[in-house]
Amino acid sequence: MAKLSATNSLGGYDKEIGNIRLREVSDQSLIALAIPQGGETKFKQSIKNTFSLKMPSPIKSVKNKDTRLLFTQPDQIFALTKRMDDPERSMANNFEDSAYVTDQTDAWVVLEISGKSSREALERICQVNLDKEYFQLDGIARTSMEHMSAIIIRSAEDTFCLMSASSSAKSFLHAVELSAQHVS
């Protein structure tokens, strides 16, 4: 009997392009948490009990040592957390009936772009105003990059976390990599 094993969408890609580092983030699980109708109060309490965090806003993620919570749409958040063997079961145990839990880890590719010119590279392909004054630390936005849906998070001074569908991971990487090459 064949044994299946998980693989990274981009094979653990990690490359320096000028003063930019672009790498695949593969040491995290991504879990969608949807709020049952009328269950917002119970859901917020489960967020507090599980992560010691408050609900994120549509424009700002919240985080602790191991987890970042992202508002993705009304009545749904994503939890980007340290890698777990069975994230769906683990979260379902924590949230019981206060959330519908779905493991999204394999459905998304996560790239981190960092370095002095990272913002400049992203400005070429991202429609969001990434100026530090407007897109602040822990800021989040849903957007498109080169016609692909994406989520962008400013995780540090010159570091951004980019998320897109794993089905187009190579095309997404190509777009970001090419933009980085053009500013280096």
C-alpha cells in the first residue's frame, strides 16, 4: 500500500533577489473558522479561550506567539498557526459548536517577502496602498496580484506575508519573483 505524505506547494522555495528575500512558509497550518448564525458571542469567547486574542478587524490582524487571526469575510476568520498534525480536529475540539472548522492548509500557498525593497516590489503588482502610514503593522487586505486573488499582511517593518490559492502557486510565485527582480 502506498504511503501518502504532505508536500509543499513550492518545494520549500527560498531565494534572495538583491536585497529581497522571498520564501515559502510551510511550517504553519491554516484553519477557517466560520461563525454559526447567531453564535457570535460564543465564538468570540472561544477565540479568547483558545488564543487569548480578540476578534480581528477587517483591516488589522491580531496575533500571539503562535497564531495570527485574519478577518476574511463577515462571519469567518482564518487562524494561521504553528503546524499541527490534525489542525481540523484540534480546532474542532477547542471550538466545539461555536464554529465550523475547516483545514485550509493545502488550499493556500503562503509566501513571505522581506527586505529593504520588498514594498517597492509589491507596489508593482498589488493594488493596495502599502505606504507605512496607511498599511500599518499587522495590516491585512484582500486584493488581487497579477489577476490572482491574494491576502497580504504586513508582519514586520519590511516584511509581508502573501497568501494565494495553492492551485496557482507557481504562477503566483512567478509574479512576485519577477517583480522583485525588476526592482533589484
